[in-house]
Amino acid sequence: MIMEITQLADIMRKSGVAGAGGAGFPSYAKLDKRADTIILNCAECEPLLKLHRQVLEKYAVEIMTALDAIADAVEAEQVIIAVKASYTGAVNAVKNNLSKFKKMKIGILPEIYPAGDEVITIYETTGRVVAPGCLPITVGVTVFNVETALNVYNALTNGSGVTSKYITIAGEVKNPVTLKAPLGITYGELIKAAGGATISEYAIVAGGPMTGRIASDSDVVTKTSNAVLVMPKNQYIVQRKTTPTDINMHRTMAACCQCHMCTDLCSRNLLGHPIEPHRFMRAVSNGITSDTNAYINTFFCSSCGLCEMYSCGQGLAPASLIAIAKGSLRKNGVTPPKDAKLEHVNPQRDYRRVPMGRLTARLGLTKYNVPAPLKDELVKADSVKIMLSQCIGAPSVLAVKAGDVVKIGDVIGNAPEGKLGTAVHSSVNGVVSEANDKFVVIRADA
């Protein structure tokens, strides 16, 4: 039976399904009958991450079933499983079940970064170009993450709320592994579950090496957590992410030679978007305020980090400075232009794409690029701290108080009425020890 789009949206919203990575957009809000194509993004965009291919390989039928239900609800014509050929386990699992799903096919992605940027994924699989500042639906496409689709399946089949997150633990740990972690568990506990760190002094990068942030052992897993990378404090990506802004600015003023490499290799610029990192760097390093487009067009940066972590031969930080510029513009009420011009796809694009192997080597991560097998048993936690804001939109509305007894899957934060947002659920059986409008702490049963 085909489910009505409103019914499916209600189930996804109440089950707390949001993008399982990136910004965490509430998935129900993506359901749109303008979509003729649904894409499953299994690019595994960043080095060292393993979870997406592993989850797709193990739960191919479940994920494909969920995608089929979504496609039926929005009346889409096709579903594309976007995956890299090197993910042979995932590719074979999908191929073995394709005959069961009439609308479905595989779209092979190139071994490049950032193939997982949904704008890039769409172009590589359909040839369609999303205009600057526009959403994928404007070209008739909706993109879902692998784990997001699995969460949709669980919500449809047994009404399960999202209570756990697959997350790869890699780097300087004894046993690199992909774990099934309860929401709210600390990164420190996950490092212990991976056998502990192999070095005494380390830094944690939460997320991928390109777009992740520096974190601490006490930070907790949310619906968008994808990786915990344990790195030496002098490792290249750690040094880049911990360099103060004033140092980055002074280096730019002293060393930017306008070589153009940041723009030449910019993944969005190559698709015709008007983002030109070299032009921004020239303006900001020389105090040029007359070139307003150099600043305004930073809105079209995808924050993939290539310009900063790979392209610049001087070791400058375009991505970091662009992020600050975008934040300042928003703070001052400036919004992205709605009439930005889309140029033609650069004819040199195929020759300027960045191979994943080369990127991994450039980042000094080759020795950490080892198997991290999926361990599907839920990691045990003594307590969890579950954030009420885990996706784009309004925070969930607190639904429990200190002293309440809760079970896995119980609602602890309701979806906000009339606003973009989803529900939040308990990830353990236990007793609420603290509850406020920011988070809920639950002491787990022994």
C-alpha cells in the first residue's frame, strides 16, 4: 500500500528522523512531489569514515525498502543508489536486491572528494546542476543519507524513534571500529570501546578530517555524529583546525600570491557557481571593500575545505576565513542573493577533480586508513546526555522531568508545533537525573 506523503512525514517527524550527518535537516521536510528522482548518498565523502558503506552492505534490503516507500509517497520516477565502485560489499548487496525494486538503479560515483556534497552527487548521477543557493528539489531531486533511510525503515516497520548512531572510531586507537552508539554517550567512552587511545596526548576531530571540528572526550554523540578521529596534537589536520583566526589572517596578508589554485580546484566553482576563494582572499588581505561580490559570493561556498586543506600551496586558510565572513554577513542581516548567475560547467572539471587517495596522503592519514569493522551491538553507557537540539530548526520541547523513569524509545522531547523540528527519544533504559530546555541526562539501569 502506498503511504500518503502527509502520513509518512508525520511518522518521520515523530520518530525524530533527521539527516544522519552534515547539518541534520529534518527528513520529513524533504518530502516533496516535485521530486522525480530520489538519491541515496553513499559517497562516504571523507577519508577514514566507513559507516555508510558498512550500513548499506548489511541493511541493503531495509534501506531500499524505505527508499521505495519514499519514492511512492512523492510519486518519484526513479531511485538512484549513489555509491563508489570500490565499496564492493555495498554494491553487491544492492545488486543482489535490485530486481525487487522496479524504480531503483545504481549510480557509480567517482573516487573523488567531495563526491558526497549533494550538489556534486546530483551532478555525477543525473547530470543536473543545482543553481547557486538553491535546494536540490529545484532540479527535481531529493537526497537522503544511508543511515537516514535505515531510520525511516525502522520508523515505518516498528514505530522506532532514532535512539542510536553508527559512528566510526579511527586514528590512534587500538581497534579502529564502527560502533552503534546510544545518543548522548561521550566520545571518551567510544574511544575506550575501541580499545583506548594508543598515545597519551591526543586531539579529537569530531566528523571527517576535512569538515570536522576539534572536540573533547566529554562531547556527546548526536544524530549527525559520523566519526571520532583520535589524532596526535601535531598532526596536520589538527594543526590546521587549531590555528587562531588572527594568525590565518596575517598569513593571508603576507603570503597570498593569487595563484588561483583555491578557485581552480573549488568543487562548486567547477560546476559554475560564483564562488571564487582567490578573489575573496585578495579582497580580505588588502582591505578591499569595493569588491562586494567577493564577500557576497562566499554564501555559495559548500565548506568542503579543499581550498584550505589541499589546494593552497602556501598553507593559507580560505575556508576558515570564508566561514567567518559568512557568519558576519548573516549577523548583519545580509542574505544570499537570489539571482546569482550559474555559469557553464567548467570543461576542465574532469581534470581538476581531487582523487581520494591523493587527498588522504596529503592529509597524512594513509597509515590510519585501515579497516574499521562494523560492530552492531549497542555500546553500553552508564549515563547519557541527550541534546534537545540535534537538527536544523527549533529544539524539541522538553517532555520529561528529573526522577522520571524512561525506556529506550520513549519521547523525552516533543517535535515543536508549527515549526521545523523533530522529536527526541531516550537512548537507554533509566532514570532522568537532569532535564532542562537544552538537554536531558539519563542515568542508565545497571
